[in-house]
Amino acid sequence: PSDESRTAWLRISTQTAMALLMRSLLAARAGASQYWLPSIADVPLAARPMTELLSLQNFAAQNNGGLRHASTSAAPTDPKKLRNFAVIAHVDHGKTTLMDKLLRACGVTSSTDRVMDSNTLEKERGITISSKYTSMEWGGHVLNAVDTPGHADFGGEVERVLGMVDGCLLVVDANEGALSQTKFVLGKALKSKLRPLVIMNKVDRPGATAERCGEVEAALFELFHSMGATDEQLDFPVLYASAREGWACAELPAGGKPPEGASLAPLLDLITQAVPAPQGSLKAPPAMLVTMIDQDPFVGRIATGRIVSGTVRVGERVKLIKRDGEERPPAKITRIMKRFGTGQNELQAAGVGDIVSLAGIPDAGIADTICGLTVEQGLPPGVIEPPTLSMIFSPNDSPLAGREGSQLTASKIGDRLRAEAETSVSLRVLPVPGGGEAFEVQARGELQLGLLMENMRREGFEFAVSPPKVVYRVEDGVKQEPLEELMCEVEDAYSGPVIEAVTLRKGSLVGMETIAEEGKQHLTFTCPSRGLIGFRSAFATLTRGSGLMHRAFSNYGPYQGPLDRIRKGALVSMAGGKTTLHALGELQVRGTLFINTGEEAYSGQVIGESTREADMEVNPIREKKLTNIRTTAADEKVFLVPPKVMTLEDAIGYVGADELIEVTPTTLRLRKRILDSSKRKAQARKGGKYD
């Protein structure tokens, strides 16, 4: 560029920056608690580089419609202007998409979708794993919205946040209706005395006819009634919406097409009108129940929760009452933070009913109470359903141990598991009696355990885990086990094999509905949790990938007896070394292989699944003997079938009682607990059982 263009660019940039700075100073001088900055589109093109260099409130990177809150205001938000609500639903019914569109309707824009899913695994898998909150403004009200997971394994995340809110949006797919997790989250909301606002989502799809929507609404009313809803809860409002398109209306539009000028304004107006304002006094002693824990390398532990009473201020001394009633020494609040849109603001004070994050309390944990020095009793921690599945974590002791991971010792594994238990209310870590360096981890399902192991292996951990087993109870001398509700939608041709497979796993068919227009069957089962471990992959095989399966914890019931054998025997390596094409070519006719040629194997490793019921010991490293004979018969070409690659969830569902899963940062292996063949046979002759 010429000297004249450089001079013009500098003049425009300086003028624009000075105008923005003066506007901010005037707003601060007037004592305004909030002020506006123009959108990046309002800044001249030539001035944008200078604007970004000045870094005015992440001006370009987080363009929240220009709205920013100043952190100098010492006055808390008026509780009458607050609305706290959660978005609950079954998986894939549109919760997170609806949250995105609500933020955009309130002026918060982002260059990416699913802005609430900040975790790496959440982005990779397209699911919500942990509950998160943010706030937005609409009609003079501050809306604190909480996004929740839809998978049954993360139901504890839903249970812990319902105490933070005064209302909820129940999102239901207008085509699928209420499914298993819908019933679970609805039951928790009704027990928390919340009045759900029903959102019939995806009405723009062809299957969402007026007749179908009427059936779903009637089924929802029956579901509300069967769960003991009050008259006020039964009188739930219904809106018809398309979260993906960003609109909602009170009447079902013809053909699923939105009316002229449709938006999410009707839903936002309904939230401000139907969700009650928080109750409490700003003058009472401060008290907050911790529901989320985070760690920051600069400010330390961050405790997030709803302020139940009073006002908290930066620099105020507070005390911590643990969930068991133990009091900790007073500490000083160093920061008060609040999420707003896609960013975070610092506050000087926050009042009753608001959802904020506090820093400066180093020992805070989930279900603890942060309160004033005059408060003598902690807040009720709430009820969380207990875990139903457990696995044993221990250091890896295979012949290949230590080659890939950097975190190998039992102490580091134990510290990592305990740190995870601090942030997840449905996860428990217990020492194993007589287990030495082993730890028992209890969770809600194999997906939750699989994600924990995936996070650990990405952090460099190397360890071994046992097969999953359910957590039993004994009530009145009767052994009880967790039961789940299993809902399957399959084509007519596959209903028989699915019913047979679930029956072999001690399941009972409790409902069967024919969907004639689609040629499908809607099957409902009650099945023990242990019978459904690893069933998802088997279900996909039975239905050729065309079936839909949903499951959720139902209740504890009488022990159903031992399961029938549901997997074949294993191909077990009897030697160590690198596998060869010659050996694997002869072994592939004996079963399905899990490893490829040229991979390291060791004695006792499970390298495949046998076609027979019993285990078979094989030699995968045997080399072809070299001779002087050169004939077409002697030099037959070997074609190797690609091996079956297992994910962590697949391995958890497949591993046998006498086996372990070896988890490293780059590899998953199955192995026998006892690697030595003669010792395994001696153990089998003694009839030894594995815990």
C-alpha cells in the first residue's frame, strides 16, 4: 500500500478506537451496570485490524451482538428479574440445538454450533456429557439456562442441577414421542416440584402431523398423571417448535411450515411469564449450594451454584460446611464470575436466586454449602440415585506395560480417579479390600466408564480394568439387582431375533406396538442391567443397523438368576512376539481376529473370538519354514480378512469374567487375568471364580 493509504488507515483506526474508548468511559462515569459496544460490522473495514489489536472486550472473537456487562457494579441483580430454567429431554431430541438458538435470539452469536458442548469428547461424539449453564437477557429479564445431558448414563448430571432452577423446558420429539430417558428426567422434575413447559420439537418433519402431535400430547398427559403430577403441573403449556430452524409458535403450523416472521420470541416470552422468580431475601446471611466444580490454573478451585439466600461480595469472608456437616476454616471470596452468552463476566456482588461461580474456597466440593460466618447448618444436598455398574482399575502388568504411557503407577491412577469423582456426582471410587493397588469405580453405565477411560488414556495413563459387574443390594434378606427399561424400534423381520436375544439376557417383553405405516415394531422390555452390557453392538448386528434402541434405569428388583452364555470362546495367544501373515492366515478360519499382522502379541493375550464355545490356545507368531521347494502349492498367496476393531464401549461389553482390558494411550488389548496357560488350567480345575 502507498503512504497515503497507510495514513488514511491510521487516521480511521485511531478515530474509531478513541470513539469506542470515550463511550466506555462515559458509561462507567455514569455508573451504568451495562453498556453497548457496536457490532464488528459497524466498524470501517480499514479499522478492524486496529480494533482487534486494541482487544476491546474480545470485540471480534466473541461478537455477542455487542452486549457486554461491566464488572464494576456492586449491586446484585434484582431477584424479580431472574428466571432460572433447565432444558431436559431424551438424547437427540434437540436440547443443545435449542440452547444455541435461544442464545442467538437473545443477541448472542457464535461462529460454531453446539456452543454449550465445550468438552473435546462432547464435540467429537455430538453428545452432552456434563451439565453447563449460561445466561442471556430478554425483555428486561436475566435468563439463567442450564443445558443437561440426554444419555441415561449421565442422569446424575440432571439430578444435581434441578435444584438450581425454578422451571424446566421438556423437549419432546414430535415424531418419536416420550422415550425412556424422557420418563426419567420428567420424574425427577416433578419430584423437584417444577412445572415443565413442553416443547414439541421437530414439527417441520413430514411425520409430525396434527394427528401424531395429538397422540404424543395425550401420551405425555398420561405420563404426567401416572407419575403423580399435581393439577398445576398437569396444566402444562405446549409450544410447537423447530429448534434447528429457530422458531416456535403456540399453534401447530400447517405442513410444518413456520408462519411469517416466526422466531423463538413466543418461547422466551413464555419463560419469563411461566417460570417463577426465585424466592429469598437479599438481606439474609449468604448461602450457596455447590453443584459444579471446576479447576483453573490461575485462580484455583471454582465452585458453581445457586445463591439460596443473601448476597455474596468479593472480599467477603465465608465458611464451608461439608455435606457431612463438618465445618472448614473461613476463607475469602477472591472472585465472583458469571457466564453470559459464550463469555464470562466478573462481578463484584451477586444476590439470591442468581447462578454464579466463586473462587477462593479451596476445599469446596459438590453438595457442600458456602455460607456466611453466622450460618450454623448446611443446605440439603439433594438425593442422587446410586451407581449401578462397577469396574476395577489397576496398574497394567502385561509384558508390554510401560511402552506407550507416561502415567503408570497406582498412586497416579488413584489420584486421577478421585479427582474425577469430585466433579461427577454419580461416580464413586472405593478401595478394593485386599486389592493392594486396585480401585473400584462405580458409575451409571458402560458409556460413562468408557468416557472416563478415554479421557485417562488421552492424558497418558496406562492401566488395566476388569469386566463390569452390577452393584447389588440386599433388602429384607432378598438379593436385588438394577433393572432397566429397554425400548426398541425394529423392522418386522427383525422383531423375532431381537426378542429372542433379550430373553436370553433375562429380559421380559412388557409392550409391543405395531407401526403399520412404517412396517416396524415398537418393543418395550424390562431387563437386568447386567444383561444389557454389550447388547448395543449385538442389537446393531441383529437389525443390520436399521434399529433404534434406548435404555434407562428403572428400579431395583429381585435377582433374575444367572445369564445364559452369550458369547463364544476366545482365541488366546500361547507365545509372544510379532504376529505373522502365515500364522494369522491359518487362524482366521477358526474365528474372528482382533489383531493384524506385524503387531506385538504376548502369551495370554486374547487375539480373537473362537467359533467354538470353549477357549482355544493358538500361536499367532509362527513363521513359515523356508525350504528349497518352489511350487504353486508351496507358495500360495494369503488373503487376510481385516480384523475387528473394538472401541472402549465394545471392549467393556465383550470382556469375559476371567479377562482384563489393557488400556494404553494408543492401543486397546484383551488379555487373560492369569497369563500363564498352566496356571489358568489349574485355576479352572479348582473351580475358581473371579470377582
